[in-house]
Amino acid sequence: MSSLRPLWAARGVAVIGASDRTGAIGRLPVQFLQRYGYAGGIYPIRPDGAPVAGLTSYGSVAEVPDSVDLAMVMVAADKVVDAVRDCAAAGVPVVVVCSSGFAETGEAGAALQDELVATARELGVRVLGPNCIGTVGTASGQVSSFSPLFSGERTELVPGTLGFVSQSGALGYGAVSLAFERGLGLGWVVNTGNEADLTATEVMAELATEPGCAGLLAYAESLGDLPTLAKVVAGGMPVALLKAGRSEAGAQAAASHTGALAAQDRVVDAALRQAGVVRVDDVDELLDVGDVMGLVEVVRGRSIRRVAVVTTSGGSGILAADAIEA
């Protein structure tokens, strides 16, 4: 198993800070994993060892008798670093830090985030977040997320061939809801939050290697590794991106939202165009592009893209061919 696959294909998920209180954030991932048929192990972690959603809980990840390759950390910000240390000691390779109170809150939070990253790197643990809502692997029912979307009585997972990566949690899962409503199948959903360690670009590069992935959709407030994204596109994987922070006011809002550092938009726009990334203006357009990507046939792991143009005008057909090849 590659290093990031537990984010959507884990063998066992630990929820650190689990709660049995109805509606509590620490209960929702446990509840959702059960509801959507996740077949791997579900391990609530809480100090008192009280059951959660009918499941046995454990005082620490080290006490879990089975393999855990993904941990969700849902404790207060000042307890997160210790939780990551516990995960490393138990051999957990990937941790999703849902807790907020880090770089998005100011200097003190940024210092705490720096400590989190330093600890994780020293111990060899990859961290998604902090300040994120979690991940979904629709094919396996792995809803390792606390998004209220999955509380809906009528919410059903719509598996598909597209990956969706969003730096924003609420906007991201709002877009997922709209995608499901229009029948657009998403195979993988990842909210990256503050991107203290794992970035949207790194997650997209990993998703591009998934068998059956036909395209990637993304929302980002900052992009730190465009060469990697360009390689993903050059390898034949279409990418559509909704990049926020076009204006000065938007860039300032992004900084307070996820701690994102923005570059000048015209520079970003030119870089994305050169990389071959389709830049869209809003969520609806992002999903429209996804509809087209979803039509791509995937055979033996290779995408086959063919476009037919039917027109009564020869000139229009020529212009359409030019646009397709552009």
C-alpha cells in the first residue's frame, strides 16, 4: 500500500477523541463509517474506555489489537502533538488532524502548527490538516469525515471515477453534495485544510495513480508545487481547479481561513495555463467539467479520450477541432 492510500482505503481507522454523545463531532466519523458499510476496523479512542456507537473503545491507539493505518485526531489543539506521538508509537503512518486552532488563528496557532509538523516529520508520520473535515473513499464506504452532509437521511454515496480535493472543508463537501445531486460520481474526496504537511498537489499526484481514476477536481486557496501538478497533467490525467483568492480581499480572507499564502493571481493563472490545468470560475463550472471527465472511458488503467463533433457548418467544425486540440 502506498503512503497516502489509507486516506481513502484504510484497513483500520482509529478515532482519537471519540464521543458517544449524539451529534458530537467525535461520534460522527464512527457513525458514518458504520452507516456506509466500511468493512475495515473502527476503533474509538477515549481515556475512559466507554463504548462509542456500540463499539468497544480503547484508551490509546497502542491498545488496539488490530492494524490501524489511519487515525483521525479530534482533540483540543494543545493535545494534538501528543496524539501524533501516540500514533507514531503504534505504527500509524497517516493521521488526519481535524482539530482547529492552528495557523488559521494567528501567531500562537502557527507556532503550534510548526511544532506539529516538526514532530510528525521526526517520527515519520504524514499529517492531513489540521483544521480539516476528513476524507472519503466511496467505493469502500470509508467516510472518515465529520461533515454533516453524511448525516442526511437521503444522503447516499455516488461512487465514480473522479477524485475531488479541497482545501476548504465546508465548501468542498458542499460541492460533493451538489455532485451527488446531479449524479456525478466521486471515487475519492479529500479535504486538506491548513496543509501543514500534505498539500492538495501531493494528494492529487497520489490520486492520479489510483486505478480507475479518470480525472481530478480541486478547490485551492494556495498552490505550492505546480511542477508536480504539471507532471500529473502531462501524464494524461485531466485536472480542473477552482483557485480562490483572485482579489486582494479574497487573498486576505484565505489567510484567515486556512492560513494560505497567496501569490499574484495573474502569475498563478499563467502557471496553471502552462501546466495544462483547466481553471474554472465557480463550483458549478467545476462540476460541469467533472461531468465531461466522468464520460471518459478507463481501460486497463489508461484513459481513452475521444470527442465527436456533429455540426451542419464546416467552419464551425474546424473551429471546434481547433478548440479541442488547444
